[in-house]
Amino acid sequence: MCSITQSVTAVQTIAQSKLPTANCQLPTANRFAYAKKFNKIFIVMMAVMLLGVGSSWGQVNYVSWDFTTALSSGDYGNTINQNSVRTTALTNATLSTISLNGTGIAITAATTFHRSTGWPTAASLDITKYLEYSITLTNGYTYQNATLTLAMSVQTSSATSAPTKLQIRYAYDANSFADAGIAQTIGQTTTNPSLTIPAPGNTTSTILKVRIYCYSSSTSTGNFRILTSALTAASAPIAPASATNYYLKSGGIISTLA
């Protein structure tokens, strides 16, 4: 795929080919009209090009884990083990591991999934007990004002002693946590919930935190298992304003702002 700079150059060349050459003598009154025509041609062609580029990119992987990759020993509560199966398309971000928060819940050894036990038995979630990870954008990058998608593959060890409900919550920056959709029913059979993380409501946010809550069982001896988890979006984060921008002068000339 050609770069944006190459694409801009190509569009400029095509647009210029639609206009009279520099050797063509035009009355002064007509020069501005041709400059306006160049601007229109350039803008239309750039819009078509960018729409095509956007559709070819598909979903951007913000952060994913595949815990079905078998470990020789240990468990996926370990930072090194988690990082070994984590992938991302982001190059200007700091990614956390999935951490355990709250008394009574614990990571238990498993080599083909992320396993936790001791979840609350109450029929409603306990906001003090959860798994959490975060994505902090760096170097001036910010989140798009657009939704993200969290797709997971999960299961439990028991229909009675393991949690039967899963709730995802999220927060941008220092904002309060909110539900991402409704609670999902989970069980021994693998389920694949796909949840929407709402847009931040601005284009200045740099931190997204995601929390995973499990609850509602007869006893807390069973466990909750994550097989895979993928957080994606239709577009990458917004680059800082210092990145190269293009603009058109009245005479149809492309200039670069550093």
C-alpha cells in the first residue's frame, strides 16, 4: 500500500493534468477560475481516496490476548506470561497487564486460559472486585470520538459454584466507570460476548480503563476463565497536531505545515 504522502502526490498530479499547462496563456480574469477548479478536483479526489483507504484498513487491534496458547508451566496471572500472548497495533501507547483487584478473589494456575476464583455469590456485582487493564496513549495521541468493540471468549468451571454473570465497565481518563451494555450470562459452555465501549464524547482522552466483573453463584469455589479477549476499533487513535498537514492556497498550490 502506498503512503499518504505518495497518495497526495498522485492525486495532485492527476488533478493538475485536468487543467491547462503552464505554457497555456490565459487571460488574467480566467486564472482564478482555473485555480478554483483545481481546488475542487483535488478535494473530491482526496475524499474518494481517503474513503477507500479507511475501508481497507478494517478493525484496528488496540489490545488482544490469546490465552489458549499453552504454557509449559505457571499461569496467566504472571506479567511475563500475559505479555507473551498479548498483541497490539498501537505504537504510541502503554499497555497494562490484566490485574486482579479485591479481597477474596485470586488467580489460579492454568496453562490454556486466564483463570480466577473466589468471585462474589451475590446476585448483583460487587464494584470492589474485578479484573482490570488499561491503554494509555502517549506522544500526543488521543482517542477518536468513536466506539470500540470488546469481543471475548469465556467459560466457567461449574454451573453452580462458579459465577453466572459477567459485566464489563469502562472509564476514560479520570471519569467514573459506567456499564458497557448489560450483564452477560456465562457458563461451562464457552460463550462469546461482544460488547460496545461507548465513545468518550471528545477527542482529547488519552486513557481507557476496562474492568471485568463476575458474580452470582451458589458458592465461590468455582472459577471464571478467559480464553481470548480483543479490544478493537474502526480507526486508529488521533495523531498529534504537530503531524504533517496539507492545505490549499487560493492558487491551487499544496503546502506543508511542519
